[in-house]
Amino acid sequence: MQYRFKILLVTLVFLSVNAVAQKSQILIARNSVGKLQASIANKEEPKKQLELISEGLKAIESAEKDNKTKKWSETWSIKAYLTSFASLIDTDPNNSNKYYDSAVDAVKQAKKLDKYDDNSGLIKASNHNILIKKQYKGNEAYFANDFNEAFTDLKEVSDSFPADTALALNTAICALNIQSYDEALNYFKRAKENGIRNPSVYQKMAQMYIVKSDNEAAIKTLEDGLLLNPYNRFLTNDYINLLLDTENFTKAQGLIEKNLKLERNSKLLYFLYGYIQQAGGNNATAILAYDKALASDQNYFDALYQLSLAYLNTANETLRKNQADKAVQFTGLVDKAQFALQRANEINPNDKKTVQLLIDIYSKKNETDKIEELNRRLREM
């Protein structure tokens, strides 16, 4: 019995010494964290900081193997903090990624064991570092055209920092690249709600609302974009076109007139103004607007085509009037329409609607040779 007692006594002493040793390892690791934070504050070189991290991780490695200290949240919280920071400053990609993976695992273990939030500060700091590294990884994946991986990483980071508009924008772009359009719209909205001014964001959002047949939301989005980017040409053009598509002609006309005061040579604005006048039956005003557009660009196909329609509409109007020379006026207007169409056809010979309208005009004039040639071309298109 005495022999057994001595063995037991030696064993107990050994366990006690081991427990003290593991606690001392935790103290060394704590001390490394303090030294590292001081080094960060003093903006010391990454090499020095990595030495401090290595010192702390050696102590933690020993604590991880002990049956008692491996159950402490502090053990894993310190490991998470040290490895997460190392992942940000180690310039060797392999080392950095190993530190990152280790930090992710350590944080999970720390959270699971930290029942009383004793180590919440270290865990929070580790999470912050992990998210920064995740953003780097997401950006790398984006430039490597791995948009699925990029979206997964950037989405998590954006959800943690929702006020970061650049981050929300990049996440939305990744979602677009993987054709996850609802997600893309959500992150564009997040960027918008947090005050992003970039006009392309408002353009893209409006386009996505249009695809969803939500024209009201698209109009509101473009209006919001124009409040932040007054007179932006691309936003203005999209807004006017949408107003025309939804037949908000009065609103569109007012906007065009306002912008024409600033862009007196804008062929597009003159074209759109002519289109509105034409839609309202004011063909004479429409012709003047199309002529203005063509003065800026004589090869403006859309203006030439619409101009020909305005001349034909005006020609038909003359036939309804009681004027002695209405036949002469009619012929003159049809000739003008024909000239505009011929120019349009030269610019875009494969446009079917232009060819068909020319055929109608030649039919009225009984120019059969030209009709046969155009019909042949139509069959070849």
C-alpha cells in the first residue's frame, strides 16, 4: 500500500506541474497579444509583428494539446486573433491562406466555448480581421473571373458592413456576372440607400426594374439618380426614353426642353423632342426638330426615318384640306419623304421597315423597276 501511495503522490505532483505549465503558456500567449497590439499602435514592421505572433502561437499550440486549456475559449480566441492578423500581414500567399483557414476554425471553436462572452473582444477583433481577408480573397476571385467565389465572399463582408457602398456595389456586380439578378438588385439597392452617387448604379437598377415590368420603380430610381447627378447625359437619356415608353409625354417634353437649354447641339434631344411632337400629331414641329438633329449628324438614321414618316403624315393631312394646290403639296411632301428614306436606306440597307416604306412610296408612283429591286432585296434579308 505504501508503494502505491508513493506512485499516486508522484502522479499528482506531475499533473499539478503540468497544469501550471499550461497556464503559463496561456500567459505567454496573452503577453504576445499585448505586445502585438503595442506593435500595431507603434506601426512597427510586419516582420516584427510576425515574430510576436509566432511566439504566441507556439504557446497556444501547447495549450491546445492540454485536456484542460483546450476547453478554454481564451485559448481559441487568442489563436483566432493572432492567426487572423497574420493572414493580413504575411506576404506569402500560402502562409496567409493557412493563417486565414486556421483563424476561421479557431473563431468557431472560441464562439462555441465562450458561454459568458468573456472573450468577446478578441473574437470580435478576429472576426473583423477575417472579414478583411475575405474581402481580399473576394477581390482576387473577381479578377480571376471566379464570380461565384467572389460573390460568396463579398456578400458576407457586405452583410457585415452594409454602409460600405463600394463593397455593396462590387457584390452587386458579382451577382450580375453569375446571373443572380435578385441578389444584384438587393445589393444595388443597399448601395443606393447608403448614398452612392455613381450614375451607372441608377441606370442598372432602372434596367432591372424594367425587366421586372416595374416601370414605376424604374422611373423613381432614375429620378433619384438625377437628383444626385443633375443633367447627367446617360441618366437623362434613359429617363426620357422610359417616359416615352410609358407615354409620359408631357413630363418628357418638359425635361427635354430644360436640357436643350444646356445642350443646344444634342442630336438625341432634338430627335426625342421631334418624336414627342410627332406622337402628339404636331408633324410640322417634329420636322423642324428632326432637321435640327440632322444638322448635327446628317447620317442620323433614326432621325431620317422618323422625318420621312412626318412628311408622309403631313402629306396625308393636305389631302383632307380644301386647297386648290393640295395635290402639288402632297406630291412635294412625298418626294421629301422619299429623299429622307433613300438616305436612311443608304446608311442602313438591311433595315426592313425602311425598304417596305420605300416600296409603298414607289407603288404610289408606279415605279415598278424600283419596286422589283427592293422586293428582291427583302427576300434576301
